[in-house]
Amino acid sequence: MGFQEAFRDIVLKPLREDEEIKQEVTQYLIAYQQSRTEFSSFDHYIRRKILGYARTPCETQALALLYSYTYMPMHLDGNKKVIEREYQTFFKPYIYQKPANVWMIDVGCGPMTACLALADFQHSLPAKKRLDLDYLGCDIHSFMTDIALSFHRKKNQNDLFGEHFRGRYPDIKNPSWWEQVDGPVKAGGALVFYFSYFWEQGGVTEEVGKWVDCVKRLSLQARAENTFLVYLNRDLGDSSSAYTEFKQRLRERPNTLEVISSEKCNHKYQSWSGLEEWMTQGILPQARPKKKTDLQYEILRVEWKHYEDAGTDTNTPL
């Protein structure tokens, strides 16, 4: 079963077949129909009015599914583009050619989009060259991680990384969640903090110190041969952005962070349309022709040994 089939089962069907979810989405549909002159389609209404261009907290199952429907296909394409572009310069030499395992911490993982992009990319590789991956997905909204777990458990989805893929989702609302994380990295392994589209989300400005502490503590705990940060977004932010502040507060010394790659690229992304027809007539949404958009990304190496004598970045535990 490929991603699109799994996407239909996990994301689309509950919107119409689960009565509680359908009731909430139907309320949005009625509100849209009463103000349709302001919006080009129900999809546009969901993206702009309900999701606030991906900044609305997904505090219900319906909102998490609508977010996945709206943004998951395009974010999947963005992540795949970065993996493909940086395979020779980063993923192959630092990740795939290492003899030991990789611990990937996906911050703001949502429905596991970045991980699925990596899994999809690995279809092009021989089975013996796929990652021995220990995956840790973190998201403040449990409805998002429920969707991620559904993809992980879906038939034939959980073997995309081979036999050694292990996915976990700690309760990061617990202030001591990091103490419960068992993520040893074997000698020669790598630790990757993956922040896909994370730093533009609402509320993260107040969370910078929390994630600075997370990187410091888990880097010290893992003691990997190489530790990296990967971030991609429409832009990398200005001098006052949360991402810029995050990097500044990570730098214990001038050479704590080394830039492996910092690029801007143009790529095509996929999106879906036809949610109104799906809700009212049972006609499956269709993939739109791919659109082009700009995407920026940055890959940094972290010298975690600089954190050995460093204190925490916040006054309270993570």
C-alpha cells in the first residue's frame, strides 16, 4: 500500500464516515456555504478561515485531519525535495554510509510527514542500504500523533525502513518527558533533530528555551559521533525570528554550530481539492496539478561536547 492509498484510509475516510468528526466538519461546511463569496472553494475556506494558514492549534480530531488533508501532501513533497537535493552532500556521507544507527528526533512531527518522506525516498534504495532508524516524533497535539501512529501501523507502511525502524511518541506535555527517552546511539551513529516547518508555528516563540534545552540534554545523553539540526520552511526568518533566536541560544561557543548546507530552492508540491464534494457526494478529492513554490532549508552540525559544562536555557525542566 502506497502513501496515497493510506492517505485516503487514514485522513479522508474519517472526515465522512466518523459521525463525530463529520458533524464538526459539516458545521464548517455550512458556515462556508453561507459566506462562499469570500472564498474560492471549501478547501480555501478551511486553509484560511479554519486552519489560519497552518497556525490554528489542532485541538480536535477533525482539525488534525483537516490539517493533514490540506498540508500533508505539500509538506511531503518539500521534505522529499530536500532529501533528494542533499543526498550526496549530507544524507549519504553522514547518515547512510555510517555503520551504526540513526536517532531522528522529529520536533513538531504532526502526522509524521517528514518521516514518511524519508521512507518514500528509501524505496529507491536497496533494502540492505536502508536506515537502521530510531524515530522519535514529538508534537504537542495528541490528535496529530494519533494520525502518525495510524500511518506507522498501516499495512506495509511500517516496513518501509526495513526491520529496524522503531517509532515512538512521548508525552511532551509532561515536563520531564526527556528523562523517559531511551535513545542510545551506537558508536559511529548519528543524532538528527528535524524541525520541518516548525519554527513558523503559532506559540513557538515562547517555546525557544524549551527546545534549546532539549537539544543540549539529548545531545549529551546520546553522545553520537555526529549531531545535526535540519530545518526547512518557506523562509528561514529574519534577525528577530524564533528560529534565529533558537540558533543564537544554542551557540555556547562560536564553533558550536557548523553550517553543512543553507539553500533556497524552487520545487513542485502536490495539494488536493474537492473536500466539499467528498463531504456531500462521496466523490474522492483529486490531486491538483503541481504548483511551484520556494523552499529554504538549513542543515547544521552541532558540537555537543560544548554543552557538557553548560547549564539549562530555562529556569524550569523541559
